[in-house]
Amino acid sequence: MLVAGDGAEALPTLAAQAPAGATLVVTTPGVLAHVPRGHRAAVIDAARAAGRWITLDAPGLHDGWTRRPEPVRGGFALALDGEVLAEVDPLGAWVAWHPGS
């Protein structure tokens, strides 16, 4: 289903339509860069409230990380629920998994 609109406003209604017990996964790879900085936290909060949140973003793009990513190779952070799992090339050329991820 494709729904036009503000993600922070649309997600709660969409999540409520999911079957009981379903694990919802909201992905925002490359999306938050197109959301005004002051509204990014609202989108992240809505994604987390809906279920699991997976993102792929530049480290300084938002404050939704559980711990600020420290890029080594100059890549983006791949994260689940704000926990950075790896540093990645944004176009998929390489992945550097973080120890303990």
C-alpha cells in the first residue's frame, strides 16, 4: 500500500490497521534527508512506536541514534531501532559490521 502524506501523521493510523500480533517494520533509508530537520524526530518517534525501525543515514543527519555513530570509512550508518549495526557505503559497495552487532 502506498500512502501519500506526512509519515509522522500517517504511521499511527496505518500501524493500527495491521493484524494483531504482527511485527511492523518501518524503513527510512535515504528518506530522512528529505524531511525538514525539525520534523525528523517526529518521523523517527512514529516509526519506533509503530514497530521496528531500520534506517540507513549519514551519521549527522538526525539524533535518533542510541549512540552517535563514528564513521571510520566515511560511510553511512545502518541501524535497527537506532542501534548502529554497521557502517556502509550508501550504494552498497561495502559493509563494515560493528563488533558485537
